[in-house]
Amino acid sequence: MTEQFILDFAPLRLKQQGYSRFHLRHRDFIVEAGASITIPAYNEMFFIVDEPPGLVVDSDYGMYDSTDDPIPECIHIHRGEIKITNPGDAKRRIKFIQAIIVN
């Protein structure tokens, strides 16, 4: 998803979920080669910006996989426990727009 699409879509998606108050912020993570990071996002939604190559993102909402062995459908919105895995041999960057739910 492009950043502009997310900025337009996020308020609609949050409203569909019953939330009217939230804050948006950019997040940028580096995932080391062969490593994973976990983000607890139980009161937040993370929208993947663009299509970061070589990473797997798994959460309560589904999976995004841009490795050489991709899955049939990638989910670009994540919530709950989010695990970002870099199975490759080089550092990878992933950018999100984070919606922090207030109400």
C-alpha cells in the first residue's frame, strides 16, 4: 500500500472497527539478517507501507510474505502480536503507519 492510500484508508478502516479517536505515526524498523522482532500491538493497527522485499510479517490479522516463496494472499494490515522475520542474509527495512487507538 502506498503511504497516501494508507492515510486515506486508515480512518475508514478504523471507523469500520468502531473506533473514532486515534493517532497516526510513522514507524521504521530494521530487521537483522536471520532475525525476528515482535511488536505487541493490541490497541493499535499497523499498515505496511509499500512492499518491503524479503520479509515475513505474521499477526492475528494474517500474514505478509515477500520472500522468494510467497503465499497466495498477503495481508497489509496487522494487529495483535506482530512478528517480523527476515530469513535472508542481509538487513532489511520495513516501514509502517501505526494507528494508535485512543477510545
